[in-house]
Amino acid sequence: MSDRPTTTWRLSGFGDEIDADPVIQLAVLEAVGARAIEVRSAWGDNIVDLDGERLDTLAALVRDRGMQVSAIASPVGKAEVALPVEHELERLGRAIRAAHALEASFIRIFSFYRAPDRTPDDVRDDVLERMAALARLAEREGVTLVHENEKEIYGDVPERVLDLVESVGSARLRVAWDNANFVQVGVRPFTDGYALLRPHLAYLQVKDARMGSGEVVPAGEGDGELLETLTALRDDGYEGFASLEPHLVVAGHSIGYSGPAGFGRAARAFRALTERIGVGLA
């Protein structure tokens, strides 16, 4: 392999995996070589709960570092599908306000939880109705929704993720690929899902996990087929963001945390894989 990268991806990461303070978030991201941040929360508050003044402050901090916001890591769609459509439309509206303030083109979303006595087939129509409404709002506002394959939502396995994006049929609804989340629902990410979802893949979230236990580990240390996935993305000409979401200390329902040291460990593990296949990170 040549010392010169054959392609370059834009390294980003979930700032609140590092610290609640965005100043520390940005400093650590810069130290690991990232020029972008994915914003899920700042100062301990979720991105959809930040008012205009704090969004302006955050935008200035990012700008002063010469960095950019890769995505708004919103909680939209991480809700019971039984809730009215308007519930998530309102939250998406607040996420869009943040995206505009922070000059981010991507907003991460999910595809709804269901009651324990209901199957994915039972809720499919309700999910698609809500996802289509979210996509229509994104179309009007000029942002792109990227669906994360979180465990226990409708789109937790490749076949249902594909069903979502193809049934909604909007250029503003794409896929945020997460190897670890697939492992945690018993899927071999590259083997079982890559060919299905690659045409819709617009954003890469980086973490790994071990099959069976579901334990989240640095990239390349689990069963997430990271090396195979990254190699295929390189060969397919992917040139987008790679966003670190390590979850090495806390891997909770609505939050993950690694701390500065854990985040650094995760960044080094990912960089070792990309260097192995001749991909640069900037």
C-alpha cells in the first residue's frame, strides 16, 4: 500500500461523547485530527432544546476553530410510533432550526419504537406515514435526513431500512450506517446489509460491537466487519463523513459517553484501519 491515501474522508465525532462543554468537545476532536463535530448535546442539553442564543454561541465556537458541523444528531424518531405524527414533526422543526444555525446539511433520525405486543408488520404503515411526513418537511427546508439503524426500532435490520427509504422514496431520506448497531441485533453488517443499503448510504457512524454480548468496542475489535465495510466504501468512491460514536464507557438509550481518553483510543483504532486501506482522514 502506498503512503499516499487513495481517497480522503472527513473525520467527525459526537462531541458529547467527550464532555458536556463544547469547548472541550472541539479541542479533543481537533487533537485527534477531526475538522468536524456531530452535535447531539451541548452544555448538557439536547440539541433540539438549545435556544437561539446558545445555538449562536455554539456556531461561533465551531467557526472560531475553523471546523464545521457534520450532522445534527437529533432524537427524532426515537419515540413510540403510537404518538401523533405532529409530535416528531415539531421536534424535527427544532432540529432543522439547529441545522440552519450551525450550517449542517444532515440530520440523524430514527424510525420509531413499538409496543411489546406489536410486530414490525403491525406498525409498518404507521412508521411509513411518519417517515414520509418527516421527509416532506426536510424537502421543504433543504436538509437531508439520515436514518440510523438503532436496535429495536422499525429500521433495525437491513431489509427494513431498505423498505423505509425505498417506500418513502425521497432524496432527502438517506442511510446513516452503523456497524455496531447491526451487530447488536444479530446482523453481520457487511455480509448481510452492505450490498442492499450502499445505494442509499450517505453518512458513516463509526463504532464496533461483539456479537452475542453486544459490548461496544473500538473499531476493528469486534464483529462489525469494519475492515470489509471500509474497504468496500473506499472502492465505491465514498468521500463523506466518518463520525466517531465510541460508546466505550456508557452506551445508553439516549446517550453515549467515552471521555477524552476513550475517545482518543477510539480515534486511534479507526485511523489504524483507514491507514491500512489507504484512506486519509481530514
